[in-house]
Amino acid sequence: MEDFNFTDLEQLPISDNSIVGITPSMSPIDRLGTYSDEEFENFILEWATVFLQKGYHVLKRGGAGDKGIDVLVSDQAGHHIIYQCKKYSSRFKLSDTLTEIGKICYYSYIGRIPKPMEYYLVAYSDLADD
């Protein structure tokens, strides 16, 4: 495995603010349920563009081998905010949560990803009772 670096990431394109596939009778949470995994990641990515106005860089990683980072928000001082997006068809379990947190701890400890000041695990589904 190669080390994480910012050249692996694609710079966020500015959205044209168009929303495709909206059904007026569909609630916003139900609409999220229709998104594919990639569309859900892109939704969180677009939401994170608010950081661009504050001088941050917003980058997308995502996909297999992302080392727990779908969206990375960074400032010039080296502060990093990591978003990991999960859109499971079933309820999100404690073991899933611990696995994701473990990835961030491990890869940041060995220097493969930047150490986050903040970490958010964004899940569409409810949490399971395990």
C-alpha cells in the first residue's frame, strides 16, 4: 500500500445546484434512501462545500481502499475534518462503527492519512441495538 497524499484526491468541482430525480411527494429522508452509495457520498461532498467559503480545501476520496475517508476538509494550518459515509440497506451496527473508527485510528497512527481534528461517520440507516 502506498502512503496517502493529496495528489490521490480529486479537487471538488463546484456544483451547478441542480437536483435530479426529486419527487415532490417524497420526504427528504426518503429521497436519501434512493441514492446509490456514490450519490450519497456526493451529497455529503456537496454539503461540505460550505467550508470552501471559509478558505478550506474540500476533497473527495471514497471508494475501495479509501482508508476511511470519503470527504476530507483541510485548512492551511493542517487541521483536517474527515467524513466517512455509509449507506447500508440494513441498520448500522456497533461493530460497523468500531471498524470505521479503528481504520481512522490505525491509518492516521501509521501516517497513511492525516490525523483528523474532527471525524464524522455519516450513516443513512438507523443504528442497530447491538
